[in-house]
Amino acid sequence: MLQTLEGGCLCGAVRYRITDQPIDAGYCHCRLCQRSSGAPSIAWLTVAITGFSYTRGAPSIFQSSAHSQREFCGACGTQIAFRQSQSAKTIDVTLASLEDPSQVLPQYHIWQQSKIAWFETADSLPRYKDAGPDTHEG
């Protein structure tokens, strides 16, 4: 049974709710995620756009590529979401911004070709050099 997931930014200005079952979740090691977060990787969940809504505040938006945008709190800087700029069908949400991040478990690592050499994880999840075999629009 699906449990509603809620989360938000560090300062509380931007809050969100997820009402659909996540499609998947994983770690991204691409350079854009590294540079946008200042961390070696970001853990994301993917959900249908219809199952995601902001419940407080509005995110600031940064056009991080020709086709995609990153959404974050303009006050505290917390990165919250990533999606296609036009006609998005899914949205990726940062796992660590959930109220209880342990509710969603990562299933894979993507963009290993950009992984920082000194960063290693001890899990046995599948690793893909690029976006992986089951890429979806996010």
C-alpha cells in the first residue's frame, strides 16, 4: 500500500508531497549532479509528475541543460527536484529531502563514468557507466 511521502528544504520555505508509488530510485554520479550539489553523488527517486506537488512555497528554477531544470529553495539552497523543462512526465526528487529518507531505497548507480575516483560505496547495487538500461524521461 502506498504511503504518502512528504519532504522539503532545510529552512521549511518549500515543502512537497508525493502521492504516487515511486517508479525507481538510485544514485547519480554525473558531473551536473556533482556540481549542483557539491557532493560526489545525489540519491534520487523518480515519480510520475501527476503524483508530485508542492504544498508550501515555490521553488527557484535553474535551467541546468538545454532540456532540463533543477528546482531548489531560493532561501536555503536545498536541491529538491530535477525534471524536463517542457512536457515532463516524471520528476526526480532528492531522497535526502524526504522527511524520512529511509522509506525509499536506492536500486542502482548511474553515470559511473563520471564517478569521482576517491568516492566508493560498499553496496552491491548494479552500476551503469551511463543512464542505465531502463532510462526514463525525468
